Amino acid sequence: MRKSLLALAALAIVRALPAFGQFAPGFVTNSSYWNDGKAEFNIYDARIVRYGQPRQTEVLHILVREPFDLKQMVKPDNWQRPNVIQVLKMNQILHIPTGIYVYQQMHSNFWRADNARLAKFSLTSNDSCGNAYKEARRGGEVFAYQWHTYWDGMAEGREKVRLPPNGFFYDELPLRVRTIDFSKGSGDFAIQLAPTIINSKKDNLVWKPAKVHFESTNRAIYVTVEHAVGTDRFMLGREFPHLLREWAAADGSRLTLKRSLKIDYWNYHNLGDRKRALLNSLPARPD
């Protein structure tokens, strides 16, 4: 009887623990790195697969800490008003040529800076055929997901999806793999993973088991994520901030880091400012 009670107590403690697996919150909550008034602006040479063929392009990953109004779920003009917190925002920006036309997509994640929990994600997508917009807002362990697309039977709608214990979205992975606890040289852990939403159609948000493996070497950190669709392979910088240097996705897409800047990019919007930014801003130190 006593053993049974102890086992139940242990199970209750495990269920009460934050469901991060070995994705630790410290990287997202690190104020010394993210509170410098600048963004991490990463430029990738990329081959993105569309219609079964790789398309050569450039992809941007932009990470920045900013205020977030929990009532409106947007960046507020007045940062001092109630219900304003800090988030780490990541924008994945894709501009993909496909024959005579182009895909233009941006996916945004918003993680709370106090606990690294995903608060919201959104996607805009157009492919020269039509526009699509998707968004999910978190309330407890439930996401209110809505969509607006140009596809028949998917014009618009909304549903609530429950986040399972240790559950994550595929489109979080470029940041999440950098948050692993690398204090051990290697390791494995299990998560639940939902599919990517970077497409123009309504999604079926179902979480399936995935396995994460990481291994540190003198040169880099290698992370693999085995999931329902295949295996994604990531190469990270050996030292903090563990920049994402290469990403080989299960669908055949591949990103290779070309340049990483820490910069107030919103002040670089004039003609010639791209060249100025690349000349005047030092790339992140190679690991």
C-alpha cells in the first residue's frame, strides 16, 4: 500500500513539472542576450522544396525580444500599460520562386520571455494564386486556431486544439533545438510534434511522437528530430548562442547560414541600407 501511494505521489509530481522535455527555458529567458535592443538577423542560403523540386533562394530568420499585449495578442504602442509582457518573436521569411511565379510566406512564433511557452503563432502565405492567413492563440493548454484561405471547403473556420504534455509545433524547431540542455555531451528525449503550418491550406493539427537526439563535438552540436514525416537534421554552433548553421529538413529542403547579424534592423529601411548593414555590422563569431 505504501509503495502504491509513493508511486502515485511520484507520478503526480512528474505531471506537475513543466512539459519542456529537454527544451529548457533558459535560452528564451536570457535577458543579457535578448535585451540589448537589437535583433538576431540570420540570412540563409536555401533550397526549399516546392512541387517536389528544390528551389534556390534566400531565407531570413529574425529573432527579437519585444513587448506583447496579452489582451490583444499584439505588440502595443504603450509598453507600460497593464497586461503587457515580454516575448521572443521569431519570423521565418520565405521568398520562393516557382517557375513563372513565386511563393511569399512568413511564419511568426511568440514565446513568453518569462517561461518560454508559446503564446501565439501566425502565418501569411500567398503563391500568386491567392492569400491565406492562419493564427493560433494560447489559453492555458488550448490553442484557438483559425484560418482564412482561398481553397474550396477551407474558406474560413476556427477550432480549439489541446496541447498535449511535452507538445510542440514543427515550426518551433529552428529555435527549440537551440534551447536543449547541452550540459551533457549527448542525449535523447521524446516529444509530441504537430506538423508544419507553412502552407496555404487549413491544417490538421495532430501531435505524434517524435524523438530528439543531440551530440556535441569539438566542431559543432548535431541535433536530429525523427518524426512522422521523416528526420530533420540540424547543425548548431558549439558555443552560446548556438546559432543554427545548417538545417536539412525531411522534405529535402536545406538551409545554410550565410550571415548572422545582431542589429536594429528596423532602422535599416532606406535605399542602400542592406549593403550598409552587411558592411558595418560584424557577423556573429564563428564557433
